[in-house]
Amino acid sequence: EQYEAGLADLRRAHELNPNDALTLSLLGQYEAGAGDPLTGMRQAADALRLSPRDALRWSFLNSLAWACFAARDYTQAAESAQRSIGEAPRFHPPHLCLVVSRIGLGETAAARAAFKRLHDLAPQTVVARLAGHWNYADPGLVKRATTDGVPLWEILPQARSVTDLSQPAVDGAHGLVSLVRGFQKKF
């Protein structure tokens, strides 16, 4: 409900000023999260073309990465996430996109390394995802972001518990809960 209201606001903002690259980038990410990833990819890419030297380019690349992930273009998602990380290394969302994209590509070693960097950078993000908090309205997208129900501990076996998870998984967070619960060993 709030997601849809936010999406409507972004659409209206874009109508009012179609030359605002930040609005267009965010609109792309929201469209993808609402279930229209191809529109999201186009809008995020258009934002980069509209303002290629923008100081917020790292944010536009993050929007493109998540839109590509939503479209199951894991190669482009990983590339865009890497580019975003290169421009803003401490901005954690593209690190998460890189983890799930590498898993989508079957690149387990790269996913492990990306997860370690994400955990080192923003353990609170990992905890939030464990609680089922994802910025998507499309439940299918949440499921894929948590590896289609495959426990991540099977994919990333070096992971170590980052929090006390005495509560059961919420919604689509099964994979990340399994990741954190499944291991005793430190990276």
C-alpha cells in the first residue's frame, strides 16, 4: 500500500519534471520492484544517459543493478552493482545486489566474498533482510532475492551468525535466516 503510493508519487514527479535524473532513476527502481523490471531497467538507464556525470551516478547505477536483478539479468545486475560500488564503496545496497546476483549466476566464491564485504560494511542490512524487510512490492522478487527458498547456508557455507535469531523467518527471508543460523565458523 505504501509502496504503491510511493510509486504513484514518483510517477507524478517524473511527469512534472521529466528531466530530473534522480527521480527517473528512483522511478526505475520502484517500477522494477513493483513487477515491471523492463520498464525499470529502461528508466534507470535513461537516468544515466540524461545525466552521465551526475554526482549521484552511484545511486543511478544501484537503481539499474536492482532493476536488472528484477529482470533476471544477473550479469548486468552484477556489473552495475560493481560500478556503483566503485563510485561509492560504503553505500551498501549495491553490495547486497552483488551478493544475490552472483548467486543467480552460480558464482558461489564471488557471492561469498561479496557477502563478507556486505556484512563487514553493514551488518544491520543483513539483519533487516533476515527480518523480512525488502524494498519490493512483488513477492516473487522477494523470493528470488532470498535465493528462491534455497537455504543460503548451502550456497555460502562460511557464513557466521550475525545476530540472535530466535524468531522464525518472516516471509521470504528463509535463505538469509538459514545463512546466519547455519554456521558457527568465522569468515
